[in-house]
Amino acid sequence: MNWLDKTLNFVAPGIAAKREASRLDVARHEAAQAVINSYKESFGGKGYGRHGASRTKSSMVMWQTPVGDADADIHENINELRARARDLHMGSDVVAAAHKGLRTNIVGTGLRLNPAFDSKFLKLSDQESEDLRASIHREWALWAETSKCDAAGLNDFYELQALAFLSTLMSGDVFALLPMLPRDHAVYDLRINLVEADRCDTPFNVQLDDLDRVQSGVEVDADGMVVAYYFSNRHPGSSRFDLTSEREWVRVEKYGKQTGRLNVIHLFEAERPGQRRGIPIIAPIIESLKLLNQYTEAELMAAVITSMYTVFVKTPGDDGQDPYGMNEPETDNQYQEPIPGTGGDNIKMGRGAIVYLDPGEDVQFADPSRPNPNYEAFVRALLKQIAAALELPYEILTKQFTSSYSASRGALLEAWKMYRMRRSWLAKTLCQPIYEEWFVEAVTKGRINAPGIFDDPAIFAAYTRAEWHGPSQGLLDPTKEVGAAVTRIENNLSTATKETVELNGGSWEQNIQQRAYEKARLKELGLTEGAAPVPVMPSEPSDEGDEDNDDEEGGEEKDGEEAQT
């Protein structure tokens, strides 16, 4: 035995003993930890610590979520959320239907202005109120119903509403700048310039001292109030500019320092206190929507492949003969097209295709079993979850009203709770501020008479108070719903103006003027509205006995007529 063997015999027992002791220590530690965990699970947790905040349950132990404020959770991920939301809008039929359905039902042809100035507070007579209302309608139509209100000169005010709302759904927020841009043949100088969310971003050269106050292009003061926005001269994903040139930013104050005029409208729906930027409406369900889109594409492709009818022809070994007579004698000037699918990797399926294989080749298929009988039920269940996340009934999202009248009406009423909330938000955030800025210009230019409007904020608010009505929810049963509208008006629960807009999107003021003309015209022509009443002929007298017989016969005849009816 050499010296190495002697050394190993001396040291090995000690090493083995240490290893065994270490293994026992680890086992004892694991057993003790299991007891502690079991104790914590049964008795140690308090309140939510035993449920949603548990750190020991097997379903929760790997769920470690960092805590962040609104800025940290949103600003670090907003660019990716926007890109994916827009991609789904362009490529997913479900997302496009959801976005456009919300746009159509909430905005539709646009929220219409109904001046609701406080005549009593302003001490206006009936004639003065009527003149002011007519003047506002006339001047507002001159500006809002033409593309001159758009800085780009493309859309009128109502189309801009729909564009701004749709952009908010896709990108999370949108900005409306209100510059004064004089142009030829334009009465008013106020313009609306919609700016997509990506162009509002933090400049590269922001000072470190201001970094906390400027997040995602939004600047706040020491009190947390938004004071300015930073807009770049081009979209970060635009291909129309030289990408090697540096982007330039412009700081735009939210309110003018001297006049207090509103310069920027930031349209987004806040979900958390201190939130500066919005998120796409489909942000919580982006993963589900993407997987649903992939699953639908896979099922569609499998169904297409299954529907292919292809004949594969196996040729015998090459014996120098052409069993199909496909080959013609070659000439020097003759060009021969290759036979599709013959040889190599050219095997392809098609509708009614005939593919020739080389000798010894074979084709095997996996049975896709399509169409999948469980596809519709699975997609329906998933769409119900997606609809719930969008605050929409399943019937509204998929446009399938296959239930009873009561169920369909219940779904519509549930959807319209959300529609009215978002419509009110859009009116307060976008329409009303723009209307106030337009009203100031109209008064300044002398096109609307509003004495004392700049003397007191209360007087200004009284003059510019307005209601904004959108399209109706549609009529499942016109007779019942029109009757309900009339009842609300008669009991002072609503107004004729509001009911007219919500029933058919019309104008009550224009309706009564047109009706007055129509009635006067009918009277002038000696006509009446509707069909003339059928005269009732008096019955001839008869004997008493005959009356009894007639009553019996008439009763039987009446019953027969009712049965026929």
C-alpha cells in the first residue's frame, strides 16, 4: 500500500461522516420548515394573509408581484401595450368589432349641442332667450358642421369626436390642441388639432432635476398638478422623415399664463390616483385576444386543408415507357413545362389537384378531424369573458340576439349603462371645453350677444351651459318605447328635446318648425292629416221581439267575427 492509499483510508471515514451529518441537518431543517409552513398556513396568517395575500399556499408561493405606483406600472410598459393593442385592432376581428361597436354606440354621428343657458340667472326675457338660442345654433353649425374646425381640414367636429374616441380606445389616450389659426374664407380661427399618444413623450434632454416631474411627456408642478406637455415634431414610428435626424420637442402649457385659456385637452380614462397617461381598453385581455386569434387561424387553416381534394398518382419504375402519354418527342425549339408536383419537394395540395410522385414515394397524412365540434362552444365561452372585461354583454359584442325579447332588452339596458357613462365623460372632457373656447371667440367677434360674460365666472358658466345628446339605443318595440317617452315628457321626467335625440337622433326644434310648416301647408290645400274617420250609420228601430232575436243573432255573429279576427 502506497502513501496515497494510506491517506485515503485515513481521511475517507471523516469525510463520509461529515457528509452524513450534513444530510441529516438538511433533512431536519426541511422537516422543521414544513412544520412551520403548516403552522403558518393553519394558524399563522391573519386576514388576507390566509387568502389572497398568502405567501405559503402552493397556488400563491410563486406569485411575487412588485408594488409600483401608477407611473411605474404604466410608463414602463405603455409603448408595448399601444403597439400590441393597435396590432390586434388591425388583425383581430373581435377587437375591431369591439372598438368600432363602442365608437358607434357611444359617439355615433356625434354628440349634438343643445344650449342650456340659465335664462333666469341671466335675466333674459323669453324673446331674448329665443334669439340667443337661435343665434348659438346658427353660429355653431357654421363652425362645427364643416371641416374648417379641423386643423388638418379633413373632418367636422362630430367626426373628430369619433376619431378622438376611437384613438383613445386603441392607444389609451389622445391629445387635442386648440390653436388659433386664421385661414381664408373662415369665420372662426379656432382649430382642433388631434395628436396621437406616441408623440407626447419625455425629451431626451430633460434635466435630471425635472425627471420626476416629467413622466411620459407630462409635466407636473410641486403639488402634482399637470402644467405642460411635451410633443415631438414627428411620430416615433413614422417612415416619412429621415430617421437619422434628431427629434425635436415643444413644450406646450396646459393653460395660458396670461389668459388662462385651455391649450391642451388630454383625453384618457384614469383608473388610479396620480395617473398621468391612459392605457388601451383591451390591455387586461391582450394575451387572451392574441391566443384566441391564433387559435382561430389554426382552426381555419386546418379546415381549409381538410377541404382540399387532391389525387396523388404513383408512377411505376422507370422502364423507358410513358404509361400516361404525357411526354412528347423533344425538339430543339420546343419548351416543355414541368409537370406540377413531380419530384423533389414540389408536392402541394390544392382544390382538385393531381400530383404525380416519383417512383417509391408515398404520402401520409395526419387526420386533423376538422371542423372541430368543440370550437364554437370554446370560443363562445372565451368571448363571454372578453365581453365582461369590456363591460359589454356577450350579445352586444357578437351582435347575436337569439334570446327572448326580455333577455335582449336586458342586455341592451346593461350595455347602455356603460355607454351613458362614457358618453358623459366624452362630453365633459372634450365637447364642453371646446364649446366654451368657441363661445369666447364668437362673443369676441360680435357674432353672439352675451353681455357681461367676462365680468364674472358665474355669468360665463351660465351662458356656456349646454347639454350633449347622442344617438338613441334603438327600438326593440317602437310602440312601447315611444309611449314610455311620451309618458316621461308628460310627467316632467324628461324633455322633448332629449327624447327626440335619443329616439331617432333628430332635433325637436327643427321638428316643430317643420311640423308647423306642414300643418299650414295642409290647411292651405284643404287637406287633413291621416285618414278621414268612417261615419257610423244609426240602426233602424225594430219590434221588441225582433230585438231579442236580433240580439241573439248579432251576438253569435259578433262572436264569429271575433273568432275570425
